Amino acid sequence: MELKSLEKLDRPEAEVLFQKSFVEEQNLLDLENKNIGLEELKLLAEWELFPKVEKLYLSNNQLGDREIEALENLRGNMRSLYLNHNMLGDGAARSLAQSELAKGLTCLMLEANNIGPEGARTFAASQHFQNLEELFLDFNPIGAEGIQALAQSDNFPKLEALHLDSTQSGDGGAMALGNSHTLTGLRRLYLCSNGIGDKGAKALSNSDNLKTLRVLSIWRNEIRDAGGEAIAESKTFGNLERLYMSLNLMERPVRKIIRGSDLAKQLKTLVMD
């Protein structure tokens, strides 16, 4: 089916697109890179099979804040929503946070958009993410301020995986996560390419709330010897199984200490220069 721009796509054509993109045995609707826009999202809300959709892919559609407002009207049994590689900002975050659809989500993918600290604060204040288990905010400029808001929120009781690569975290974001009293069930934490140094590494290594971690990814940061030694000696990482920490600034003797540590012996995977 040749795709038209959204303004030219009428209801019958839209429904044919939805039907062809629906994998019923998986309850999956794949509308990635399909020229989806505001009008089509409105039609999607009225599509008779939409209540069956549990996974919705809307990646790579150049969606902005205005288009996401249409999601506020969606009702169904959505469990996973993929909105990565669009043009979503804080307005879109606000629409998602107040949508009824969010209440059933266990996975929300927002990688590579333009959500900032305000959007992160909106998520943190919303009570609609009580069932969320996995949140992707990689490559959004939420910064330490946004991460602090998430870390202080008690509205993510089931969150197990938090993806924060390239979010401009710095030490401040890592320290907020390490000192959180609410994110106490995280099993996977991703913090690559964030300018995290020794202060952040120490905060993560000495955290009381991160003892549930199974996977920690801190690639491509600015962790030096003091931070590396804190990781090697950490009592927090007793359950850690996979540690990814290449492309930091630790000298060879400290890397040797890490490889010979009790932590390294328990790990299934250690990736380090």
C-alpha cells in the first residue's frame, strides 16, 4: 500500500493500513515509519480493533507535541508504547502523563526525543505510571534536574529498568539515583555517556537502594581511579550480574584491581578496557 501524507489519508485507507500492520497473534500494531500524523492518530482511536492492541509502535514518524495530544483520547489495553525517534518535547510528556492509556503501560519507550527537565518532572508527578516496569528516556536532555525528579518520585512502584544513556546526567543525576528512597526495585540501570565522574560513581557504589541491581551500564563516562576503586569495593553490588564500564578514565592498576575483586568474580559479564 502506497502511503500518503496524513492529511490525504481517509478513513478506509487508514483502516486498511492499520489492518495490514496488525499482528493479531502478538496483539502488536506496527506503525513505525508509516507517515503517521495527527489525523491518523484520531482515526486510530476509533478503530474497532484497537482495544486488542497491547504493543503499539509509533517510532520514526516525526510526531510532535500536538500529535501526541491525540493519544489522550485512546482507550484500550496497551501494555507497551514505542515513541522513540520522534520530535516529542515537554508538551508530549504532559499529554502522556495525564492520559488514561498510561495507566496500563508496563513499557514506555521515548528514546531520542527532546524531553527536558520539565517533562521529567511531569512524569514524576503523575500517578498514571503505577504499572510501569521499564522506562526509556535515553538521548533526551532531562539533565540532573529531571533525573532528580524521577528519583524522588514515589509514583513508579514497579519500575525495574531505567534507561538514561546520554541524558546529560552528570554526577548530579547519578547522586540523585544513588540517594533515592523510592526507586528501590531497580534491576537494570543504564547511564552511558553522561559525564559521570568519581562523585557519581561513589554515590552509585555506596547506595542503599540499588542493591537490587542486576545490570549496570556506565560506559563512556569520566570515572577515574577513586570511582573505580569504589566500584571494586562496593557492598551495594552484591546481586550485580552484568557490568559495562568501558571508555572511562581509570588507570591500568585500578582496572586490574577491579578485575581481581570479589565483584568481578561474581559477575557473569564484565566489559572494561
